[in-house]
Amino acid sequence: MKNRSQWFSFAALCTVGACLLGCPHGQPGAQQGAQQSATNDAATEQLYDTNCSVCHGKALEGRPTFAPALTDLKSNWKSSDELAKYLADPQGYAAADPRLKSQHDNYSMRMPTLPFTDEQRKALALWLLKQ
Ligand code: HEC
């Protein structure tokens, strides 16, 4: 009898454990979507680390004489599409934008055009505006 009740508690624990690990409740679709976008964010952050952080800093804090901080892009960029357009041709874009043009005086570097795909630029723009 004792054995049987031990087995029962073990079975109950398993059920709770399985539920904690992967409960079949909730919205699997939404969970998958969140996971997908977390993966994309990680890939985009990697893209930033490799191509941008040398000038803009690991935490987007900017570097004196190198490049401005990118921590408050929301104040100046209305949409990620516009920001993606800038990334496609920063110097061409800045030529028609007095605010960006005036930044030239503060830095010895120039924002380069990097060889990204449209998708990568779009992902970077979305990610930057979330920071
Ligand atoms: C060689 C250094 C350098 C690198 C690498 C670089 N940037 Fe820049 N970035 C600049 C400078 C300098 C500016 C200021 C504008 C100018 O003078 O061209 C700037 C400006 C910007 C701006 C506009 C900031 C504002 O105030 O609106 C954004 C956005 C930006 N960079 C994003 C990026 C991203 C994303 C990457 C990587 C894909 C990157 N930069 C890589 C130097 C750099």
C-alpha cells in the first residue's frame, strides 16, 4: 500500500513537471511567434555588434569623435522604413537632411554604406527603434 501511494505521488509530480516544461495550454502560435522574433533579434544584434559597434559602441552609447549614440532614435526617426532608407545610403540621405548633415562637424568618421540586403536593413531599423 505504501509503495502504491509513493508511485502515485511520483506520477503526480511528473504531470506537474511536464506541464512546467511545456504546458499544452495557452497559444502555441503566439509562443512560436515570440520565439521567432527573439531569434531574429539575436541575429540582428549580432549584425550590429559586428558592423556598427566599433563606431557606435557596444551599448549604442556612441563614441566621441567616432559616432553619435543611437539610444534615442525614436525622437528623430518617424518610421523604421525611413531609417532603413537612411541605412541604404547614409551620405546621400544626410545631404538632404540638415540635422544629419550638421553631425558631420562632430565626428572624424562618416556613417558608411554597408553591403546589407533590404531585409537586413529593415531588421536593423526595427531593432534600433526598439532599443
Ligand atoms: C565608421 C564608423 C561608423 C560605422 C561602422 C557605423 N556608423 Fe552609423 N554613423 C557614423 C557617424 C559618424 C554618424 C553621424 C553622421 C555622419 O557624420 O555620417 C552615424 C550616424 C548613424 C545614424 C543616424 C543617427 C541619428 O542621429 O539619427 C544611424 C541610425 C546609424 N549611424 C546607424 C548605424 C548602423 C546600424 C551601423 C551598422 C550597420 C552603423 N551606423 C555603422 C559612423 C559609423
